[in-house]
Amino acid sequence: MHLSVLSGKDCPYNARMLGIVLSTIAFFVAGFFIRRYLDEIGIPKTMVRGMMVFVLALAVAYGVAFVVGWFSGK
């Protein structure tokens, strides 16, 4: 365990790692739900649809990382 976690001090490393972990989880969750929504409305599976899912999920992941960074004060 990192020393600052044990001592209770603020550490930018912890905030960065939390941002990476949460944004990675958000990317896969958003990709799943966006893909599921596009299946429900009947959009055919093409390269454009795959790129759209990727870009939208990436935007969600960036948003989560921004919010984590904002709350951590970095």
C-alpha cells in the first residue's frame, strides 16, 4: 500500500490512479449500453457504427476522468 494512503495525506498518484480505473470502467460500461441501445433501434453493424460506439464511450471515459480530476483538485 502506498505510504500516503496509510498516513492519510493527499497524494496526486492516488487521484490519477483512481481516474484511470474509473474511466476504464466507464469506457466499457458506456460501450456496452451504447451498443445495446443501437441494437434496439435497429442500426446495422457497420464500421461507422463501431467507430461511433468507440467515440461516444471514449467521450464518457474522458468525462469521468475530468470529474475525478476536478474533485481531487488536480
